[in-house]
Amino acid sequence: MDLLVEMNVALWGYVVPMSGVFSFVRFKKGGPYGSEGTYISNMTAFGLLLAPIFISHFILSPTIRAFVESLCSSDPIIGYALILIALGVIWTFISKSRKKE
């Protein structure tokens, strides 16, 4: 059950937020670009990528850990369902970023 909790915390606390950030910051040849397709500075891109890491580590992960532990202790099937939902959200971000505009 600890592995199930850790997988959910990793997916919901780190991977999903960073997937969302990468939908705002796009890297192409020549540098980072914003969501509207305009060039942004390297420092702005660094800040946009660094902020969710700190928020995820200090705020999201402890909150999600308590929530997931309470859900998984009641029924482990819910933990597996949360993993599938997280993978679906990540897939949505990936497929949306690959579409040509």
C-alpha cells in the first residue's frame, strides 16, 4: 500500500503540475516560447518552471499525501483508480501539446 500512495503522490504532486506548466512554456529551436507563441526570456521560463516545483514540494505533496493515504486505507481500488485518472490527465496534456495549430 505504501507503493500505491507514493505513486499517487508522485503523479498528482509532481508530474501533473509540471505537465500543466509545460503547456504554458514551450521550447522550440531558438528558445522558450509562451503559450501565445511569443518568445519569452530564459529567466521567465526558468521562473515558470521553478515555481511549481517549490509549490509541489512544500504545499501539494503533503496535502495530497494525507488525502491519498486516507483514501487508500479505506479501499485500495480507489488508489488504482487515482493512478489511472492521473495518467489520463497527463495523456490529455501530452496530446493537446502535440496538436498543430
